Amino acid sequence: MKKSNIPITHPETVIGHVHLTVADLERSLGFYRDILGFEVTTGYGDSAVFLSAGGYHHHIGLNTWAGRGATPPAKGHSGLFHFAILFPSRKELATVLKRLIDAGYPLTGMADHGVSEAIYLNDPDDIGVELYADRPKKTWKVKNDGQVEMVTEPLDVNDLLGELN
């Protein structure tokens, strides 16, 4: 990979929120609010709702501005592959995994990436969602060229759920 000469972004920069077009607000609230546990912070008439964790103005925006019943983009086109929700600990990731299991919500994959543990699924509008928790940065492996070494190995689900005991 070619190295860029552009200055590096400040290390405390974060991606603040994601705004998603959905077909049905109530159906999406059933996922983001009732299963994942985000809180509704405000609404915009009957066409948009904003949700957060911990009282932030919003981490997730949902809207039906393209029209109720909008269809997802066809597979094989450019666009959003998935967005990721970082949980503060393995225990919090295990908590949401247990809620998904209890709800019978379908998962599309799980992985241990060395630097993090991840659960993959699609929301009701077929938008890819990654739920993950980072391992402590001091445990990350770094290659000789300075790049972080990431892997895709099976996730030890039983060990993760053991965080709840």
C-alpha cells in the first residue's frame, strides 16, 4: 500500500453518528431501541427519530425521507458495507449478544480480529451492523512496518458470554 504525504488526522478524532434511511421507523426502533438498547433522544415529526447511548444528542438517526417502504440497494453496488458500534467492554458486548440470542435475531457472523471481538448482523432494512469491543491497545500486535496486525479467527462465543457470570 502506498504511503500518503497528507498530514495524519488528530488521534482523538471520532466518527460521531450515522444517519440511515429506513423503510419503517417502528420496525427499526424495534431493533435499535428494543434489542440493541439505544435511547430515543428526539423525533422529527413522524419521519425521523434520533437515538443515543448515554445522553449524547444522537449516535443513530433513522429517517423515512425516501418514502415509507423504501427498498434497500441491490447487492453488488457501491455504498455502505456496514457501520460499527463500539462497546466499552467485553461485558457490554456480551450483554447485547445475549439480548440478540434471546430475541432470536439472526446473526451473519462473528469474529475475533486480534484487536477486537465482533458480531455481525443486518438491521431490518438489511443494513450491515458490526457490534464490537476492542481489546486493550497494549495487547495489539504490530508488524515490523508499524501496521497493526489484524486477523479473522472464530470468536469464542462461550468465553464472551462467560462475561455475564
